[in-house]
Amino acid sequence: PCAMVAPDIELICEILLVAEGFVDARALARKFITLYTLCKELLSKQDHYDWGLRAIKSVLVVAGSLKRGDKNRPEDQVLMRALRDFNMPKIVTDDIPVFLGLVGDLFPALDVPRRRKLHFEQMVRQSTLELRLQPEESFILKVVQLEELLAVRHSVFVVGNAGTGKSKILRTLNRTYVNMKQKPVWNDLNPKAVTTDELFGFIHHATREWKDGKIVYSYFIGLFSSILREQANLKHDGPKWIVLDGDIDPMWIESLNTVMDDNKVLTLASNERIALTPFMRLLFEIHHLRSATPATVSRAGILYVNPQDLGWNPYVASWIDRRRHQSEKANLTILFDKYVPACLDKLRTSFKTITSIPESSLVQTLCVLLECLLTPENVPSDSPKEVYEVYFVFACIWAFGGTLLQDQISDYQADFSRWWQKEMKAVKFPSQGTIFDYYVDHKTKKLLPWADKIAQFTMDPDVPLQTVLVHTTETARLRYFMELLLEKGKPLMLVGNAGVGKTVFVGDTLASLSEDYIVSRVPFNYYTTSTALQKILEKPLEKKAGHNYGPGGNKKLIYFIDDMNMPEVDLYGTVQPHTLIRQHIDYGHWYDRQKVMLKEIHNCQYVACMNPMVGSFTINPRLQRHFTVFAFNFPSLDALNTIYGQIFSFHFQQQAFAPSILRSGPTLIQATIAFHQTMMCNFLPTAIKFHYIFNLRDLSNVFQGILFASPECLKGPLDLIHLWLHESARVYGDKLIDKKDCDLFQRRMLETAYKYFEGIDSHMLLQQPLIYCHFADRGKDPHYMPVKDWEVLKTILTETLDNYNELNAAMHLVLFEDAMQHVCRISRILRTPQGCALLVGVGGSGKQSLSRLAAYLRGLEVFQITLTEGYGIQELRVDLANLYIRTGAKNMPTVFLLTDAQVLDESFLVLINDLLASGEIPDLFSDEDVDKIISGIHNEVHALGMVDSRENCWKFFMARVRLQLKIILCFSPVGRTLRVRARKFPAIVNCTAIDWFHAWPQEALVSVSRRFIEETKGIE
């Protein structure tokens, strides 16, 4: 060990001042060190503040150059100017008065103006106008400060919140260099969009050649090292920038320490050394320096862009400048000043958005919506001010109010509506409903209800209820905005809790687009990496001229990203796949990972869905700000009545049910919705009860079970009530994990029944067994009927078990009451379209055996993976591909049974999550396999009267896979494994019906014991 002592900074400072030509070095050094000591103590604690030795040396170098450039100026004025002007770029707004006060106290009565290069500032102003930006004094100052920093530091951090103008500052300075004929070179990359190995290169120990008895390792070129080498080889004297636009973390930034300090050399694993030339600069565009070490911060200059430096006004002014007509510009300027400040102030203090959204993004959304609405067709150039105002108000309401949260406690959209109608009276809204219930009719320019835009409902009986979309006012308005934004090519994000219908809604809207669009679905999960994402994103792209790529022909490609915030957050707060998407949206390109070359990506846009209650909860503001965000809230009471009322009336009229059943429909719907709210209020999720999340899927599952019933089952309202009790018990009660919760559930269910259904007695409600199944009547057509008594059910299941044992490996099951109930529950799940089950119980509780029996009752084959030595994710992919072909191409209904013991690697669940969520597993089939599958089902598609295109054949194949392939997961609740899996792979809980196996009761244990004793010889 070696003891280190703190250096005498004052002495070092004095010597450096003498070296720079200062005479009164001792007094100035004392003032210098006093200022930095006070700054360290009195200014706020910011990650990017550095008052250490490297920072001191940088200022002294600046002071020396200032002294030599202005020899007649007194030394204290020179040093004061250097201290003030070099440190001001990194000081946050709140600290500026304190810092200037300290400088004033140490250098009293000195008022030295900032050294200005007026010609350069004029060039910057010209470049700003060329880029169609606003030449605000604060913006020009930041560009000049950046240029001054680059003159003395070869590495600079440009730090600031999302949307504060960091990128525009860099672009403006770069354009200024172009105008000054300096031939600037710009290379950008996001260092977190690739791995550290891909960034700097690595030695691949697996690829080796035998030469002269030695092992030769192949060296893979890194992205950053390749760009650095190319720039170092350029001979001209123009500025050469490498812009590293991404989060800082020690994993990659520490490798640049020797480049960023005075050595200016990058040393690679291949022992190659690449030196920076005098004209090369590293620029880091970042949100914060939270993960950077002090050693890293001290090696670079800091330009901090305060949110107050620009605000939202310059963005709006630039957007207005791009409008065509002068009258429109004047009207819009007045309207922005009238509405936007009030909305932003109110939003800061009174309302809560469904996810964190930067203020600049809200204003940006307003401009995007106005761009979509203020077309020459809607608003001709000679339109009066009132027409502009009605459209502006409409856009303003949705830009600021469309993201507001609605939950069980608060309805911020309703609060916003009340505030708006009270404060903003220029545009009169009808008194019924809220301001969100109306849209602007393009012909009359009047406010009409969204209800006028609702499409007529038709239902396909074979489609599962969870994927049926009944249009309501909520879906009508979101669809309207979504179609507007898609037409303009703008990124869109829907944010809402699990099960509210985001995926179904987006899928339905995208399916209705013209053939000019191609849709590529991109499911995200915990293990999604930027490498895996890039492979999926590149699949539908074709090579155009040069480095340009895009979808085939002149089509537009829409990437639909589901569960946007599900990928893993690394140790330093970065979600790697998001960095790749941001690089594409910001710069229009990414890099080929094999050839280390740029790929320009054209004609692509993003539509994303996100659940703010799972995964990383939010996404990086620098990515979030690019999306127009809408809250997809749980449907209102009116919407739910509309949705299920239409489904019920359609089903009951098609099946010719009794009129009394039809009349009971509205009451049943009200009771179901009320009971769902009761479950949400009484059974809250905890660490142990993590799956107590009740959403629209559960509500749909109750109605799906009721739709199983035929007129033979429901002869009167009492039959309907009894069936409703059963379906509620299956959907909600089967999830509950202990007796206390089950008892509370029973009480709440009976209370709801008494409240909503008239003429029922407790005997009918408590009637047991409360079981419905499709095999209750032997020898008849399988109808969904109640089980009258246990003995009948036991006889049926015993016969089925005997038949099963004759054909398969014998299962020695004892069919006591609980076991029979579980068989009926599993059978019901397997009957449901796209029905998948999650069976949770300790080992030995009969999950697998009862699943096999239920599958046999349904006539389904059971498939389980066979674990062999070396079985991994590739082998699972092969097994799943064979399952897809068996169910989709050969139309053989199959159950895929997966147990805890078979999940050798948690990454197996990535495939299971995709399978449950959408049915589509990326890269499951090669192109040749896809061609074989399509040619195999081509005739079937044609026979159904469909156009036998490649897309239609694949859709038909996937739809049949989802219909015929059932998944049963048998997991144990012991430990934290299941909870962690549910968090990482939400489809395991969200897209399955849960059946919780409780400990077997005393009677069950006695019946099992009796059975085995009876079969044992010699015991009487």
C-alpha cells in the first residue's frame, strides 16, 4: 500500500499562474482557491460540478490565453473574466446569483465585460436562421460557450433535460463551421445501443487458427474505435467531432479515460493505439452525470443547458414560422400566448399525467396535433379567427388533457374539463358530458359528440371475447387521433394498465389501414436486448441505394412495440433497446453490427403501448418526448354497459334464448361490473398476493363463460344467476390463495347477488356443487350444463380415467371432490378460445395429472418437452416450431404442458411470454420454413374465399395456432420465483386463467389413504 496526501492546490495554482505569465500570482492564487472552496460549499450539489485540480488547470490555461491576448488589461480583471466566463456554462440557474456574488466579493468593484467575438456571433445567428430556429440571445450564448469550451478542452459534456435544445446547439455550431468553410466532420453514435465489446472491439477466443504451432485470435473491430481511426486518418484541419449521444456509465466511459485526459490516446485489446489529432473532439450529449465517476467528470468541459435558458417559446415560434400563410401565423401566435401558459401552470400544480411527460413534449404534441388538423381542406387561408380558435382549443384539450390519469380515486380528465369550462369560455361546449366527449366537425366547424363516429358492431362467435373490439366513445376518439398521426408519420404511444384493451385496439386500427402500410409487431420482454431488437427491426427492411434501407416498394412500415417498458433496466438506469429506438428517431440510422457501417433507415414509424405499473414503470424522457402520448384508461361505466350490452344482445338473439333471459341482460351486466369494482377495492395486490390484479380481461372472462351457455342451460333468470355465480367464482375466486380471502370473496359475491337480483333465496345461492362443465350429461352433445351432484360427476370422470389409462401410462388418481373441481376448472379454461392456464400449487398436488385428464376429456393431445443433456433455448425453439406446425398447419389441437422443473433457464420464459401475449415468437421459423408452411395451407385459405396472399396465409396460420394450441403452466408458489417471473414476464399472469391449488382438505387425504390401503394386499 502507498499513502497519498492531498496536494497543496494553492501552491500548484500559484506556480501555474507564474508559468502563464502572471506577476501577482500568490494573491491571485489565494483568491482562485477561495472561490472554488466556497463554490464547493455554498452552491447546490450537482453531478456535473467539478471544483478539483483538473478544473483549476483548465481555467488557468484559459486565463493565460486571455492575458496574452489582452496584455494591457490588469491581471485581476483577466483572472476574474476567466473564472466567470469559463464556469458560467456549467452553473444551474438557481446557483447563478450565488456564483456571481462570490466572484463580486472576491474581485470587488471589477466590472469586466465578457470577451465577445462579434463576427462569430453573427455567423452563429445566420446558421440558426438557416436551420429555421430562433436566434434567442440565450441560445446564441450557449453555442458561443460551446465553441469556447472546445477551444480549451478536447472532451465536452453537453448536459440538460430532454427537450432543452442540446442537439440544436450542436447542430448550429456544426452549421456555423460549414458556413465558415472549415469542412467539419460529424460522426454520431449511441454508446448504450451496442455492447462495450461492440463499441471498442474484442478478442474472440472461440475463433482460432493453427499457424506454426501458435493460436491466433481473431480481433473484432469496435464501432467507436473504427470511427476514431477514420477521423484520425483525415488530413484536413477542420473540426472533427464524435458525438456520443447516450447515457454515461462506468462500463464504457472508463475505457475512454486515456482519450479524455492529456494522453489523448485510445489503447485497444489488440494493443493498437489510436491518438487524437489536434482537431478531433469528443462531445457527450447526455441527460445527467449521475452514473459518472468524479474522475470522468473532471476530464471534460461542461456545458449545462438549463430548462429556463430556452423554454417552449422558441420551439413554438419555429413551428409557426414554418406555416404558410401570414394570417395563420398571426392567429396562432395569439392563441399560443392565450392558452398554453395557463394550461402548463395548471398542469404543474393540479393534475397528474398517466406517465411522466416533459413539458416540452406536451407543447410538441400540441404542435403535432395542430399540424394534423390545420390542413388547407379544414382551414382555408381566408378562415376567420374563430375557426382557428375552435381547432386550437380542440388540439389543446387533447395535447394537455389526453394524458391525464383516471383511476379509482381520481379522475383528472373530469377535473380538467371542469377547470377548462370555467376558465376558457371563448369556445362554448355543450353542457352534457365533458369537453373530451366532443370533436370538431370539419364541414360545419361545430362541436359534435364522438358517439356520432361509433361504428356498427358485428361479432364473430369463434373469436375470443378478449379480442373482440366494441367501439365506444373512448375508442372512437383515440382511433381518430391515431389515424391522423399515422398519416403524418408521427410516433404514437398509448399508456394504460394491463387488460384495458390497448393491444386489441391498436391491432384493430392497424389492420384497417390501406395496403400502403406494412405492420411489424415487436413484442418486448425482460430479456429483450438491442441486438435482438435490431434483428427484428431489420427483418422487414430491404436495401435501397447505397446505405439506405426501407420497407419494400413505396410502402410505409409501422413498428408496433407492445410492452415498451418491459426490458431490463441495467445497473445505471438505462434500458438498452430504448437507446436503439432513440438513435433511429433522432438521427434516422443505426449501425450494422457485423460490418460496422451506417444504415440509413427510411419510411418507418413507431406505435407503442405501455403499462405504467410494470417493468421500468416509465421510459427515458429523451425517448418519451418523441411520442405523442394518450392515456388509455379503464372504460367508463357507460362504455362497459355499451360493450357488454351489445355482445349480450347479439349472442342471445342469435341463439334464440327466452325473452326473460334477454330482459335480465342489463341487470347482469350491472352486477358484473359492480362486483368487478368490489374485487378491485377489497383484494389489493401485495408482495405475496402479487397476482391480485383485476382488469378488463377478468370482466371479459366472466362474460365469455356465460356465452358458453345454450338455451337448454338457461331456461329462466334463476339459471342465469346461478351461472353468473359460477363464472364469477371461476374468474375471481380461483385466484385467491387462502381461506380468509375465499370466505371474504363468498360474502362479497352474495352481497352483490342480493343487491342486483330480485326474487332469489339463500338456498339457491348456496346450492352445491357450483360447477358447470361440458361433460355433465353423458352421451349427449357437449353443452355447458350444471353438475347436479358429485356422484354423477365422479362416475363420468372415473370412466374417462379408465379409458385414459388403457391408452396411456396409467395415472393412479383418487377423484375426491376438490380434484374433480380442478378437472372441471381446467376443462373450462381449455374450452375457452385462446384459453391458457396457470396452475399454482406445491409439488405433488396433482397439477399435471389433473391437466392430462382434463385434456383427454377435451380430446387434446398433451405435449411436454423432454429434458436431455444440453437442452437449451434452441432446443425449445425447435419444439415450439414443431408445435406450431402441428397445430397451425396440421390442425391438431394440442396442450403444451410446462412445469417448474422444465424451466432450466429463465430465458425459456421469454418464448412462453411471447406465445401467451401475441402467439408470435420472433425468428421461430427461417424464411424457407415460412415458405413451406404457406404453401402447405395455401389451398385451405383459398377454399375459405380469402385472397391467398402471403400475408393472409400467415395470418390464417397464426390464428389457427392460437386457437388450437393451449398452454398449461404448472408452477409452485414456494419462494419468490413465481413473483419474480410474474414481474419479468407479465403475460404469465395477465394472459392466463389462474387456478390456485390449496392444501388438500382432511376428507381428501382420508379418501386417498383409504384407496391405497384397499389396494394393498394383506390389509383388511
